Amino acid sequence: MSRVRVHSFSVSLDGYGAGPDQSVQDPLGRGAEQLHEWVFATARWTEEYGGDGSGRGVDDEVLREADVGVGATVMGRNMFGPLRGEWPPDDTWRGWWGEDPPYHHPVFVLTHHPRPPLVMDGGTTFHFVTDGLEAALARAVEAADGQDVRLGGGVSTVQAALRANLVDELNLAVVPLLLGSGERLFDDGVPEPVGYRCTRLLASTGVVHVRMERAAASTDGGTIPPPG
Amino acid sequence: MSRVRVHSFSVSLDGYGAGPDQSVQDPLGRGAEQLHEWVFATARWTEEYGGDGSGRGVDDEVLREADVGVGATVMGRNMFGPLRGEWPPDDTWRGWWGEDPPYHHPVFVLTHHPRPPLVMDGGTTFHFVTDGLEAALARAVEAADGQDVRLGGGVSTVQAALRANLVDELNLAVVPLLLGSGERLFDDGVPEPVGYRCTRLLASTGVVHVRMERAAASTDGGTIPPPG
């Protein structure tokens, strides 16, 4: 059965997954690029996007896990691009990743505005889903054909999925810096996801990788409470 | 010069240092005992308080650091005891720790209610300070006589010290569980401490120890911005 997995989702020590004042020029918000420096330092990133990172330690290994056994991806619109509102008619915005995006499988983009599928090189097709997160995940599970579904960001997309109890595995990268403000993953005043336990804890020299998994309902009708 | 250090301050993955619904019966708040299980599992804790913990790994080592080079302690009243309001006239509440508390040096307790010093066995004297955190830290620095000052909890005491830029070294233990509500160390809507950087990151099997240190003002009049 397909599982929904979040990978390498970076949060600051004070809990922020994106900085304040997000804009087209600064899509992650002020200061938040520091959350992702560990990614740029890996050999995996350099293989895919260039740069001079050559790290092959824990961070690199963890980053590579995100692609293993994944047959489809769901992401929020802000992760697909900085545009808001109606899509421009000319299809000029084709994602951040160039003509051969690193997915190589169907990607379902959450949006309020319909748009025909966008077929890219290398096996990636972007599908634009206007009927919500649950519908997008259902389509992704079908497209993944027995493999898992990766859920990308941003913060609000992961939050929504956690609160709807739709995430099976949450892999956070806790970055030890104080961002001070921005978008919290675990925000105040809203119900917290329940039923998760830590199944792996790994520190590199600069980042802590925390894997939280939802406890499965026990098969004997039994003692592990079902999530939710 | 004395430095002000916070040690082994446990916070959940979602940022809480204490649970909701704190009371005399449940001084850490609901669910928060889980934040401290790693402490009870150490040989250090067992030596001081009994129990059956025998761990001698990373958690034990980190816990022991809290006593090294410390000549005085400051703590909030709630860490000294569950009582609120005026002190009872009979001096019956003498702290959580029995007649020989594990401090063996002067301890300054923040309170709004005056009380004479309480001399315990083993070199610990509790002094009750009614003129605020800065005054308590100043007295502790003097009493520490060149050694460092340890700043104990609770959450609000550490928060106040961070925001007044009075903490030189903040050692957090991030516990990978979701507490869901309670008292956050890094709370929304208040200025965040600035000028801290991570100087050590260590994971045990169950806890991540993060050391944040305030950048010292550079001696060449220079490039490292002073905190605050």
C-alpha cells in the first residue's frame, strides 16, 4: 500500500519552515535560505543542479532517500512557482527546475486555477489539481501504482496534510538556528497531529534528521491507538 | 568572567518546554514528563536521586556538564516548588530535593515574596530574590566568584533571560515527540534572541543536544555584530 512521505523538510530550531515576508523575489521568506544550506552542500544536489557541494555523509544519504520508492509527488502551488492567481495563457512558467525536472514521475500541483497538464522531459508531468489536497493525494496514490507518494512543501501544504492525518512518514531536518519569525510547521492554536513517534534520529555535523512515523493500527485489534 | 549557562533544557520537537495545565500535582504540565525521561535513564540521575537509570552515553555526559565550573544557580520560583503567593510561615517547603540538594552552592530563587535565606546541607543555600532576574543574576555572578552561573527553568525564566540578552550559552535537549500544546520556549509575537550560533550538535539514540552560544563582541571593534 502506498504511504505518504514528507522528506528533508527543513525547520529552524525555533520551529519555522519558511521565513517572514515571502515574495516572488524571496519565495522562502527572509533568512530562510539558511535552512537549506545543508542541501546545497551535498553531492546529491550537485549531481542534479550543479554547484560545488560534494558532501557524501549523513545529509547526502538522507537526501537521496527521498527518491527511493516514490512513484508520484504532490506539492503546493508555491513550491511549483512564485506566480499567484490565474495562470498566464502562454504557459511560460514551467516550474523552477528547467525542462527536465528531477521528479521523473507524475507531480500533482495544488492550485485554485485550472491548467492543462504540462508534459516535461524525463518522465515528469505536472498535473494541476483544483479540488483540494485529499483529491490530489488520491490521484497521486493511483499514479504511483503501488509505490509511495512524496508530499512536498510548502509549510501550509504539509501542515494541512498533517492535520488531516494524511502523512505516514514525516522526515524533518532540524537546522540549529533561530529564524525569529516566519511560518511555523507546528503552529499555535490548531490541533496537533497525534499518533506519531520518532523512529530515527540522526545528526550530521550541522543538521538533525528526525523521522516521525504514524503508528499503524495494530493488526490484533489492539493496543496501539489508531491515529486521529 | 562568569558566563550564564542554561543546561539540559528539554523541549519537544514542536517547541514546548512544559505541557498544558500545569498544577501543583502536575508541575511540568500534562505529558511533559516525557520530555525528561532521557534524564531519568542516566547514571548521573541515579547517583543523585536513585532510580534504575544506568546510561553512560551521550545523555549522561551532557547532563554531567551542567555542574562543571558552576558556582551559583538562578531559578524561577516554580522550579523551587509548587507553592504560589506568600511563603507559609513555618518554612516547611524546602525545595524538591530533600535536605542535601544537588547544588552545593548558592541558589537564587526568583519570587515576589520575601523569605529569609534557607541554609541546607552540603553547601546549598537558597536565597530568595524579590527584585527581579537581572538582580538575581548579578548576585549569582558575585557569589560564583569567577565561576559560571547556571540558569535553571522554568520556561518563562529562560525566556525572560534570553529576551534580556542575558544568556551566554543555551544547551537544549530536543526530544522528538509532539506535545501539541503547553509553554513554548520560542514563542510567537515576541522578539527572538539574536546573535546565537550553534557550536555543538550531538544526538543520542533518543535526544538531540544542541548548544547555542552568543557570539562574543569581536575584540578588533569588528565584524561580529554584538548581540541585541
